[in-house]
Amino acid sequence: MVLGGELDDQGMVFDFSNVKRTIKRVIDERVDHRLVIPRAYKGLEWNEDEPDSFTWHLTDGTRILHRSPDEAVVWLSSDRVVPSAVAAVGAGVTGSLAGKRDGCGYCVT
């Protein structure tokens, strides 16, 4: 996340406590206590008609069958759990921060 803009009269672009609070809320709402799964993982078998179940086929020939409510899983648009894929789950943080700075322009990416 990159914050940028004009400095206010206290020499700050943005109050970090607002940024920290917003990021924590997004993590709590979207990822905390959920299983993060890379949907494009080569050994993953899933069916859109059964969102509460999927199977991992491991390289040693064994498999893991997972069943849980769909809300217990975060699907990533990648083949691995990597920072850039997890960051996409946080998309929208920028909108949550927008408008929190009275009359001062800034960008959040």
C-alpha cells in the first residue's frame, strides 16, 4: 500500500492510526480464521456446484478432502499463496480509506 499526497499542517500525509485500523478491519473481515486456497493450484479439484468441498491431490498420490461452509474459505486467483495474490483479497482497502482526509487530496494504491 502506498499513500501519497500533500502534507497537512502537522507534516503528515495521513494519520497512520486510520490506515492501521482500516487494514486490520479488512483482514479480520476477509481472511482471519479462514482457509486461504489458490484456486489455480495444479493438484486442486473443485466444483462450482459444490462450493463447500474440494480435494487436493498431493504429489505422493495421496489426497486431502476438505469440506466446510463456503464462508470458511478464501479463494485466491493464483496457483500459490503469494503476497500479491493475498493482497488482491484486500482490494477495496483504498475505497475504505478514501475521504478520511478532510479536504486534502491523496492517493492510496
